[in-house]
Amino acid sequence: MSDKLSKEVDHDKLRFIRIFTPMHIPKELIEQIRDRKYEVDDWYKYQEVICLRQTDTGPQLNPLSLLYVIADEENRVVGMLWCDIDTLSKTLVVQTFSMDRAYWGGGKAVKLLSDKGKEILKECHLKRCIWHTNYPKHSLRYGFKQTKGAIMEWCAEEGEDGRSEREHETHRGCPSGDSTADGLSESSDTGIGS
């Protein structure tokens, strides 16, 4: 898309359309997702499985997995959103959000996501929306805030306990594997085990 067209984009005219198959999503929107931990074709296969659920009356949209395309006035798909609903914690979890570069609009795409998230929260009586992003500073401008917790990772490529060889060297001598635990078991005043 040309730079001229990107300046003329009216984000208010973009609309979300819920879909029941990922076949309507251009591959480029999935391929451009940075740091994805899956192959593009696997993502499409996964979506085919989770978008619908079988019931006694036939297939129905899965109410806990929401897949949308974002279309312009001419029904061209310029973005996509996939999110899940965690009913236990009443949380909307944004799994993937991707827009054509011409529609990023200096943060307008994030505002579009934020507005849609708020709409879903209201419709579904949810308490919060979380979005795993590698660009938190950008999201902070549009109502998102950093959570108190941190996302921790344990990769199969690492050792059996999830640590790299370097981390093993750092924690040698600590039976619990946590260097902050050194000395806790020596104190009788910790209240642990009483």
C-alpha cells in the first residue's frame, strides 16, 4: 500500500467481522508477526479446529475463541484479531493482533484494538483484557498498563529443569535451585515448616 493511501486511512471506518474459519486471513498478516513460536501453516490448522465446536444441533462458533478480520470500506482484509476468553478469571486474552503496515497509523491500530477489547469486555461481562506484547511502551499510551506479574518461560531446548548451562553454573550449591533460598533453611525463625 502506498504512503499516500496510508495517510488517507480513516480508522473509524474499519470494522471487525467475526469469522469461523481462518481462510479469510491473508498469510502476510500471520507471517509478519514477530517472535511467533509457531509455523504459519500450523496456526491455520489450529484455527480450523478451535473456531467451531460440534454440538447436538451441529457446528457452532466457539464462544471462548474469537477470531476476527478487520476490513476496510471495500471489504479488503487489512488486519486480524484472535483472542480467547478465560471464563474462570473473566479475562479477555489477546493472542494475536496484526494489521497491514499502512494501517498502523502511529498507534491508531492499537487504539482500534483497545476499543474492540473494551467492547468485548462489556458484551461478555469480563473484568480485564490482557495482551502479550513485545512493545509495552506503545500500548501504555492506549489504556493498557503493565501487570504486576511477569511472564516466565521454560523452553524444551534448555535443560530438564528449564535452565541453560550458564544458569546451572550460577546456581551451583543451592539445592532448591533458587539462590535466594540460601540461608533460609538455616534460620529457625522463618516460620517455614512449623
